[in-house]
Amino acid sequence: MPPNNHSTPKDRVLQGLDTIPVDRTVEVSLRDLMFVHQMLGEFVQFFRQPTHWPNLDAVQRFMGGRDTGGGTEVLFEAYYERMRDMIPADIDDAMNDTSRFEHPLPPDYFVEDWSSDKE
């Protein structure tokens, strides 16, 4: 559990989504959407089973580098290339502004010393 002065991944993902009307839609490339879906599926498949990541080396092998075909490469392609055209201009502007979709508390992985979080 993160300290009270940090946000959880779920907190960060949900930040600002309630400001978007439920019935607002976008039209996207099915191929790009499937790329993002398949990329998320690879991350779920890897991280759902702790035996897939018994140590940091295993995670680093899965993530790889920018040009290795690993998790980092497909994550960056999904986020910075495939999804870029899916986001309407007003939402993109709001994301760049950071006040609407950026959680006010830093993520829990910014904690430098987890030992102080022990109960």
C-alpha cells in the first residue's frame, strides 16, 4: 500500500475521466486498436503470473530496449504512435495542460525508501 501522500495506479488512471461525457465517442483504426489491445495482453500475460518475473533480470528481459522487440518498444509504439491519432485535440490539449488528467499526488513508485512504509 502506498503512503498517503502518493497515488495508486488506479487513482492515476481514473484522474479526470469523469470530466468526459459517457456518450462521447471517437472513431479509430481497428488495426491500431488491436495493436494496443495485443500489447496490453502481452503485459497482462507476463505480469499476471509471478513465476514469469522471479527477479529484476526477468522483468528487464521482458521489457527490453527501444529497438529489441520487447515490452518497451511495443509500449512506446502504442502510446506515442498508435494512440496519438485516437485522442481528440481538446483532450490532447487538456492532457498537455496536466491540470485535468494529472493526479495531484505523485505515483507510489516515486517513494525512495519503502522501509518507512512498513506497518
